[in-house]
Amino acid sequence: MPQHYLTKAKYDELAKELIFLKTKRRLEVAQALEYARSLGDLSENAEYHQAREEQAMVEITVKNAEIVKENRSNVVGLGSVIVVSKTGNENQKFTIVGSDEADMAAGKISNTSPLGVALIGKTKGDEVKVKTPKGNSVFKIVSIE
């Protein structure tokens, strides 16, 4: 099973979601199935299968989770909060997170993304070249917080 790197906050959020899926959501699906059964039609129970798949995915993620602590090192790694500059642009602040938690709009980049891979193991002042859809970009690490 692949390892799922999560912050403590994301782990807690998924654990709460799993409880919801196992209790309330499962009850809602069971009631819908009971209603469908009363109509004599159980051929379409896609909602049940979707709910079970959703629950299974969350269970696997929680089971294989490794909690990543904030990285307070001068070397970029999982949990690092970094500021980078790209030629001609303002500085950008990112947190390196596992792929389950990546959200570019929130400044969270995956450790497996091209930029994340390029930054891991680097230090303040290092420059990394990243291939993007618009061509190659060079990022300089301004700081590691």
C-alpha cells in the first residue's frame, strides 16, 4: 500500500469524515435501499456502491497515513513552509504536503509535483528549474520558514 503523507489537521479531518461515512451516511444509504426494495427495484443501487467506495478510500488513506510534522529545518522537505521567487513575479509561499492534501490555491504543493520534487532537499538560495506547460521556469528559494 502506498504511504499517505498528511498533516495532523488533514488526518483529523479524514478521521471525522470516516466516522460520518460509517454512521450517518451508511444509514442514509440503507434507508434509500430499503425504499428502493419496497418499490421492487434494486437494479440501480449506484448510490450504495459509491458510498462504499468513498468509505473504502478514506479508510485506506487513514490506515496508511503518516503524520507529517512541520519541518523546521534549513533543508526543504515534507512539511516545509518555503518562499520562492520566480523571475519577474512576486514571491510565493508554499507548504510541501503529501499528494492527498495538495491544493495550489491554498499554497499547498505536493511532494510529488514537479515543483515539489525539484525543491525537496534544497536550501535557501538554491535555484531549481521546473518544466511547466508554459515551458521551463526557474524558482529561487528565498526562505524556509
